Amino acid sequence: MKSFLFTKEEVLHYCALSGVKNPIFQSLEAAQEQGYKGIPLPPAMPMIAYRHIEIPWKLAGTVILRKQECKIHRTMYTDENYFGSVTLTNRSFRQNRWFITEVFKIFDKQKNLCFSGISHLIAGGIIEKNTV
């Protein structure tokens, strides 16, 4: 599992790009007024941590994102360490294409599940990377 954290600057940048205006994502004082212990992450933001994960396969050919789900299991905060991994939970081959479900999970340092990002994909192929 790979370790990473989200900074306040990343949250501000994410909010600016996505149009999120809620002050709890911009100010510690506003977050604490709403009962948070720190600045929380916007609900879909944890998916950007995917970029830190080494994925042991590569999707080949055209890749289509059919559906994506983001599930928040625990509130995540800026400047805290988290750990993540991605797995293939389902794959089937039909009509000359791979139908794949990738699950990206993020855990806190106590190993509590905080976030699940589930991507339903169609791909022309799957290439297993050499993990040796």
C-alpha cells in the first residue's frame, strides 16, 4: 500500500477547479464551526490519490469509463496520512472486450476504511505487469 496525504492547498485548488464553494473546505474555523476536527476533503476528491498508486496491470486499446462510484466511509482530512491500494474485483470477456471493475480503497493510519472508488470500465485488453 502507498502512503499519501492531501494538503490544504490541494483542497483549495480542487474546489476552485470543481466549483465547490462550501467554506468548510477553505477555512479551519468554518470547518470547526460545523463540528469537523480539521478541514475535510470534498466527497469525490480522494479519487485524485489514484495517481500515487502503482497499478499491477495496464489496460490496452480503447478504455471507456462506464460508471464510477465514490463511497465515503469516514471523513478524511487535510494533512493526515492515508494508505491506498487498487484491486480488480471483477473482469469478464465478452463481445471482444474486457468488462472490468477496479476498486480503489483508502485507509487511515488505524487501518479504517475511509473511501472506496469503484470504476466500471470497458477495455480492449488487460496486460499484467511483471511485479518481480
